[in-house]
Amino acid sequence: METPPSRAPTKLSEQQMRSAQRSRFTAIGLMLLALVFFSVLDSSVKYLGATSNLPVMQLAWVRFLVQFGLLLVFVPALGLMSIERLFTTSQFTKQLVRSTLMAMTTIFNFLAVQYLRLDQTVTIAFLAPLVVAALAGPLLGEWVGWRRAVAIAVGFIGVLIAVRPGVGDVHPAFIYSFLAMAAYALFMLLTRHLAPYDPPLVTLFYSMFVGTLFLAPLAISEWVWPESWTTWAMLLSLGVLGGTGHFLFILAYNRAPASAISPFLYAQLITMVALGYLMFGDMPDLWTLVGAGVIIASGIYLIHRERVTKGLE
């Protein structure tokens, strides 16, 4: 009589699959929650700029200062890493360059949201992953094939549809939005380069370094005292929103592969449109929605091709 085959390995495999699926769903939830925090951050900056006349440098500096302080307090308190370890890096110069790019991204984005609709700024920001894919070849040696090259080109066409240069008046603030996107693309490329050298918390800590220290003189020189406690609360919340969003991002990417959750980055268009309407009465025009759709489709296709080339599908 033959002995029935054991099913223990199958059950174990099924358990592992369920566990991986739960982790993936959790990661997607964390990603979506992080996007809500980032969207509220941008809408708060726009609101403060419109109602309290606080300078952009002050808004950016307080955002960095509060987030820097939160990291110094909570990371050691939670036992995640000591303060000394947070300062320890094998790539100090590159971390400073990356931190400078983060400061530039924040300042240019804060300038852009003062004048543009939230859906317009996030549409331009969606171009960053396409720029990263285009520059990864010459800068990191990660060359893309012709399919991804076409997707990148289509994504740029999407931006032309959304902005429509030469058709009507193009607000000069679009320049700020494009500069923020370009700085963020370089920021992501340098983040990828630094990943093998420093732990994520160290890299996150140094993201705040330049913004906290070197923006201080500029912010203090044009400081405007908030006139109410609600303005103070909203101003201080900028760092909480940014810090919580970044921490949720780290948790999300620790629980699932980037290729599994990256497509959900584009859900931020929904939160930005909703907040733009609820807080400012802004509605996206058809051209912006069509352009955003083209960019999102291109970005998702790039993620799909990356999974294929890495043998994940």
C-alpha cells in the first residue's frame, strides 16, 4: 500500500502565500494613507499662503524643523536606532547633496501650490518616475528597452496635454512645479544609489538636514509671526504631516516589493482633486485629467515592464 503524500508543505506554502498577501494589502493601505498625509500637507501650505501671508521659506523651514525634531525624539524612543547611529553615514557628501535636492523639491513645490491648482502640481509630479527611468541609464547604468523608452515619451506627451504650452496663458508657476519635479527625480536617483550604503532611517534623517540647518537664516530673516493659534497649529502640523507620511512610506516598502505598491502612488490625484475642491473650490479641467491619465498609464506600464524584465511575472 502506498503511503499518502504529505500535504504539510502545501499547507505551509498556502500560509506563506496568505501572509504575503496580507503584507501586500497592508503595504497598499500604508501607501494610500501616506498619500493622504502628503496631500493634506500641500493643501495646508496652499491655505496658509492664501490666508496668513506666511513666506514660503518659513513654511518650508518649519516643515523640516518639526520633522527633524520628531525623528530625533521618536526614533531612539521607539528603539529603532540611536541618535549616534542616525548621524553615522558612509556617504556624507552624497547625503548632503540628496538633502539639498529634498530642500529644493520642497521649496519649489511650495511656491507652485501658491498659484496652481493641486491637481496641476501633482500631475507634473507624476512625471518624476518617468524622468528617473530616462536618467537611470546615463547616471546609474540601468538602461531601458525600446518599450519603456516609448512609454517615457508618451508620458512627456501627457504633460504637454496637461500644460498645453502655447495654447492660452501658461502660468509662470508651472516653472516652479517642473523644477520641483526635476529635483525630486534626481533625489530618487540618488536615493537608489545610496540604498546599499546606509539604512533607510539614516537616509530619511539626512533628508531633513539641509532644510533644517541651512534654511534657518533665510526663514528667520523674513519671519512673519502667525496671528492666531489655529495658524500656529497648522504651521507646526506641516512637519507632522511630512514626517508621518515618510514614515508610512518606509513601512509600506518594508512590507511589500516596490513593484507591487508603486502603481498606487497615482491615487494621490484623487486626494488632491478632492482637497482642491473641498478647500478651494477648484475643479480640474478636461486637459489636466487627460494629461494625468496619459502620464499615469505610462508610469504603470513602466512598472509592469520592470517586473517583466526582472522575472517577477
